[in-house]
Amino acid sequence: MRFQVPQFIDVETKLIGPLTLKQFLWLASGGAILFFLSLIMNRILFFIVAIPVGGFFAALAFIRVNEAPLMYYVLYAIMFALNPKQYIFKKEEEKELQEIIISDGEN
């Protein structure tokens, strides 16, 4: 019995012209934010804010780091910044290290 093996499973389907659905949604959401910012800001301030905001959403749509979308790394950075960090001190390791130093000093 022969089975067809799926190929190109890591390539997303282009749905809207040359863009995937995720890329289109990132660009559309960035465009919507820029539209609302243009309504509430004056022109000079809008252009100062629009360049980084537009660049950020374009980067989210197109940039991949180690074959993973940039959004994953943005979420990792946010979670790292917001989650509490817990540092655990293990006294046993220090005791073993002192024993090694003492035994090396006797030789």
C-alpha cells in the first residue's frame, strides 16, 4: 500500500496575494493603529510615532529568527520581564567545593 507523504509542511499558505494570513493580520492591525493615531495626533508627532510603530508591525509580520516568528521572541522577552525571578542558593554545592579546595591544598 502506498501513502502520500506531505511535503513543504513548514511553508504557510499564501492567502492574500503574496502574504500569509498572519502577515496580513499583523500589517492590518498596524495600519489600524496608525490610522487611529493619525486621528488623534498632529502631523509632525504622528510621523515621529508612525515610523517605529509601522516598523515594529512590519518586523512582526516578516522577520523570522531561527525559523521562528519574531512574535515568539517578543513574548519571551515580555514574560521574562514580568515574571518573578527566583534564585536558589544550594549550600551543599558550596560545602563540596570547600572540601575540594582543602584536599587540593594538602597535596
